Amino acid sequence: MISKAIQNAINEQINKELFSSYLYLSMAAYFEDKNLPGFAKWMYVQAEEERGHGMKFFEQLVERSGKVELKPIAGPQTAWNTSLEVFKQVQEHEAFITASINTLYELALKEKDYPLQILLQWFITEQVEEEKNAADIVQQIELIDAKEQPC
């Protein structure tokens, strides 16, 4: 049986993952408006991936007879000044999600919730990739911006 503390924490993580999907969809819309289809596509892929992450947690609750309690999803930001600003926000947001996953893992350790620990191992590995991808794109955009500056 899943503990109430774990159930509540997983429900919160579902909300964070679904918010991430909304955020990336909003960023996709921003890039569509700026006629940057490559960036928009990247965001669409990320949005779908984040929805999938939320569903992994959802399924964990269902499979373990926990109660899924979907909460309202906050509206994401809809405007940015530059592409760099967007990707810096992606980088910050992924760091936030990593911290949340780590906190959930610490709770799973404390509660001796072994099935959740196994699931979270996958997420911990995934977050390393997510943070690296965001950091790489930020660095590439900064490099492009630096090359466009007059010498």
C-alpha cells in the first residue's frame, strides 16, 4: 500500500510535469509566432515528453492503488523577449524539476518505498539529459549572439 505522504507527493509531481507540458506548448506557440519552426518543433516534442512523464507518475499511483488527485494547472508565461530568454527559462525549469524529483526520491527513501525508488531512478537519469540539453542550447545561442556582435 502506498503511503499518504507518497501519494500526495506524486500528485504534486504529476501537476509539475503537466505544467511543464503547458509551459513548453506556450514556448512552441511563441516560436511559431516568431517564425522559428525548428525551435517550435523542439518545444512540441518536449511538451509531449513532459506529458508522458506525468503519465508515468499517474500510472504509478493507479498500479499501486493510490488515489490520483489532479489539481488545476497554472497558466504558463506566454511572452519572452528573445530565444535565449526562452531557453534560459527552460534551463531553470529543468533544474526546478530535478530538485523536485530529488526531493521525491528522498521521501521514497525515508518511507522505504522501493517501487517508487526504482521509478525515480529513471527520472533522475532523464533529468541529467534534460538539463544538459537545455544548457547546450543556451550555450549555442550565446555563441551565435557573440559572433553577431561587432568586433
